[in-house]
Amino acid sequence: MVSIKELKSIELSSFTIISTGIAVLFAILSSILITIVMGVTDANSISVGLYLIPTIVVGTLMYTIYNSFFQGFLYNTLGKYIKTIKFAFKEEKEIVKVTTTETAIITSMIATIQVILLYLVSVLVLPLMISATMQTLMYAGQSAMAYTLYQFLIFISQPTTIAMIIFGTFIITFVYILLAAYIYNLLANSGRGILVNLSQDNGLTAVDSVDIMRFAMVLGIISCILSLISGLLAVISGGTAITLITGIIGGFVSGFVEGALFAIFYNFLAPKLGKLKLELIDF
């Protein structure tokens, strides 16, 4: 039996907490790997790597709290005015279809709004940071690098550059999310959809757990196909076949590993920090 449910809204506190927890675990893992690589490359630099671990973790924590809350807030706000994402569930467990256009539109709008707000903040903060950095570089005798920073500031301040970044963010996000949704639906139609365990919690739907292998495989295949498309475009533009093959393999491996870790982290943290809660209504 297949049921259609609309993701009307996201419960912000649960989304922010579980997203931050997952991001912090990724940050811890990646910072440890960076430290190990630095230590293997140069034993003297391992102390720098150890210093980077808390820096990366704390930075990730602060950024993800803001970013997750804001993304959920934007979804809930935009959902009042435009069509939201809909899912088809088989036996209330397997996601066998996701709406393509609605998913691409609302995701690209969220990304674009974030870029616009980031630019507005950078207009105030970035010049001060670059100015201080330029002065430091000038005192240190690095006039060439200081001039490069100045040119960068001029470049990103141009109205044409701003318009290209905003427009490009919307178009690129829309196209890639649309393709990813189509690919997912093809996979789900062949019996490879994501499996989730759901339960009801005070009128909301809680995601109890995610099937690790299904989630990892789906993300790996989607990443592989998107890497193939990007690689073919690069080859047409003058890229090499080796770059294409490397990109395809790397896309699958990175997508699979990230998907597996994401599902593992979610299943581990959900009982401890709280499960993701969604407002899913029958459509």
C-alpha cells in the first residue's frame, strides 16, 4: 500500500539539534584524519593539527546551529506560499517517490536566500577583515598578496558578480536537485528506495532510524551519476578521460561513505539527542 504525504513543516528544535550533532561528529572525524595526515607528512606539524581539532569542531558547532535553524525556518516560511515536498511511502516505511519540481524549487530558493543574506553580512564584515589583513601583509612585506586581496574585494563588489553568484546559485541548485530527485525516483522504482522507521509523537512524525546500507547506496549512486554528468561537461570543455573516470569513482565512494556515516550518526544520536520530527500530512 502506497500513501502520499506532504512535508508541511519541520520541527525546528529537533532539526537543529540532530543536524548539529551529526555535523559535530563529522567535524571530529575529519579533524582527526587531517591531524593524522599532517603528522604522517610532517611530524613537526602534528601540534598544529591538534590545535585545529577544537577549532574545527567549535566552528562547525556554531555554524551548524545557525544554518540548520535558518534552513528549517526558511522551509516552514516558504511552505506557506509555495508547494512543499511530497513523499510516497510504501507500507509507511520505504520512500518510493519524491516530488521533483517542488523539491528543486524550494531547495534552490532556500540556498539563494542564504547566499543573499551571506552577501549582505559580508558587505559589512568582509571589507574590515580584508583591510586588517592587507595592513598586516603590507607590514610583513607581502605587498603582492595584499594587492591580490584588494583585487578580490573589488571583484566581489561588482554588481555583475553579485548578480551572477545569486542567479548561479539558484540555477545550479535547481538543476542538481532536480536531477537528484529524478535519479532517486528511478532507484526507488527498482526497489532501492530509502528505508526509514517512523513513529507518531504528539501529532508529529518522528524518524526513529534510517537503514544504513540503503541510504549509503542511494547517495553513492546519485553522487556517481551527478559526477558523471559534471565530468562529461568538463570533457567537452577540454577535460581528460582520466579526470572523468576519477570523478565518477570518487563521486560514488564519497557519496556512499558520507551516506553511511550520516545514517550511522543519526541512528546513534537520535535516541540520545532526540529524533527528527516532521509535520507529514496525508495528501
